[in-house]
Amino acid sequence: MAAPPITANGDPLLANLLLFPRALQTAGVAVSLDQTLAFLRALAVLGLHDRDPVYHAGRALLVTRQADLAVYDAVFAQFFRSPGSPPPWGRAEGPSLPPQPERKEPVTVASYMAVKARFLEEAVEEVEVVDRSGTWSAQEQLTAKDFAAMTPEELAAVRRLIQALHFVPFHRKTRRQVADPRGRTLDLRRALRSAARAGGVPLTLPRKSPKSKQRPVVLIADVSGSMEKYSRLVLQLFYSMSHALGRVESFVFGTRLTRITPQLALRNIDQAIDQAAREILDWGGGTRIGESLRTFNRRFARRVLGRGAVVLILSDGWERGDSALLGREMRYLNHRCHRLIWLNPLLGGQGYEPKTAGMVAALPFVDDFLSVHNVDSLEALGRHLGNL
């Protein structure tokens, strides 16, 4: 049956009913014109004899967010006051109704909805709604701020944000085949075994697909003097990635290479970072990227780069040693790993160009050149790694 049309001209009851959606808007609930018209059409069908259908109609048509339900209940309780019938939310499963003052005389729908001024004054007092329009979020400001420009308090908050970052493990397809109902390859061995059990007639055609295994990840970070502002956060990032990805080897370097994988494997994050920092004897010193990578390639590459590893090098590229050596070691490393990613915190700066001798020597052998200067860039890094 079609809903009766709304006739608003000269109808005081309808004018009073329109105050309820406006009251919700005043309290911070987003109510559109279409929602208001739908609510009025529903009241035209339901009538105003029972508060229960009116309550549920407004809740279904005027509220679109769960966070606004408590505000709706409070505004409805204030607007539709009637001592003769209990509120529909007064049952055990719903929120309790705040105590209402006693009235000596019964109040009709038309009369208590007509008290516009008093209602608006009381509604503002009972419902505490914070207007966040036109304001800014401190967390959003923090995620876009450069690590080097942060205060100690902001860095402490950023460490918690880094700990909550999500990293997806990398996988590769192996030569080994496993049973898969959606596989593209027919599993002849299983088909023959099934046929042998059924008297020589294959009843099913089993399929198989390549098995997927996780790729190892190698993290190599610069903790020299030029990276001192980022070093502590680098260890925090390495800790989060180690516990999220599983198969991770972590190294740091200044003038020499140091393996910190056992220290970052500890459960307690503060203890893990403190022990890792104590292992780094050249923290805040000079930079020997080429010599450090040569140590990695000679001592650790054969052990940790197998099975198509993904290597992430975090450095600003300020090489104090032989840049030609850096280029040779980068070429060797690029040939041994599946993907070589260079993370540079200076890349997020305005007008930065990789013109230092170290970056010029390393970039020809880098698969991805990314920035890690703030939390937003770390989230972008996580999305990029998840798409590899």
C-alpha cells in the first residue's frame, strides 16, 4: 500500500514533528532531508498512539551510525516525554532511560512537542556532543610529520604507531606440487590410485598446484652519525617486521657490520631494542657502506639469501669510503636476492635528489627506491611490500 502523502502547509502537529530530526542534528547526528521525509511518512502510517513503533521507526530511519544510538536514545527520551507508557528501550537488553521528572498532568503529543525553546535548552544540557567539524586530528598530524623534526614525546607516540603497523609475509611458488581442487594441473598419480580402488575406472580427476612458501627477509640499516635521528626508530621498525614476518635476518652498520637478529627475537620490545643497541659498537660513528656490504656478502649472503630473499637497505647513502666498492657489492647483492629495496629517509624532503657518491653508485642496482621519513611512508612501505 502506498504511503499517504505529507501535507505540511498549516499543520502545527507536522511542524512540531519536524523539530525532532532538527533536534538530532543539533545533538550531532547527521540526518538528511530524505531520512526526515521517510520518518514522517512512517509516522503517517504508524500513528502517534504508541511510543514503541515511533521509537523504532526513528531509530531505523534517522540513525546511520552505531555511535549515534546513545545520542538518539537521549534525545528521544527528552523529546517524547510521556509518563503513561514506559520507553521502548527500558528492557533488560537496552540502555537504561535516565530518570525523568514527574508531571502532574498528562501531556499530549501536540503539547509537549510544541515547547521548542525549553526542549532545545534541556537537550543541550543532557546530551554532551563534541563538535569535531573544522578540527584536526593530532594523530593525523603526527603520521605526516618528519621523524627528524619530532619532539621526544612525539617520538614515543610514533613508536607505538610503528608497533601497530601490519606487514604481510612474502611468498613464492616452489617446484613441489600439492593437492588443490582449483589447480590447473591434473594429478595423474592420485587419479590412477583412485581408479585402482574403483576397478580401473577413475571416478574423480584430482588436481594440483605449486606449493607456496614464505620468502626470507633481510634488513640492513645504517646507524652512523648521519642517521642518528632515525636509528632508534629503525630498530623499532626492525623489531615490528621481525615479529610480523617471521623469517627475518637483521643487520646494522656504521663502520662495520653487526648482526642483531637474536636480540630482536626477544618478546619484550624495550629489552630487545636495548640489547640490540648494546651490541652496536659503532653507533653514531662513520659510514662504510661498501665495506659493510662486502662483509655481509662474504660471511652471511650464502646463509640468508637462499630461496629468493627480499633485501631492504635503510640508509641516507652518505658513503665515507670507496663508492666504487659500494657499486660492486650492490651488484653482487642484487644478483643474489629476489628483490633489492633501498629506503632513504631523505627522499621525503622537498627538493631532494640522490646526487651523493654513495647513492649514485648504488641506485643502478636498486629495484625500489622508497622513502621512510614519517609514519605515512612506513604504511606505504607496508602496502608496497604486500603487493610484491
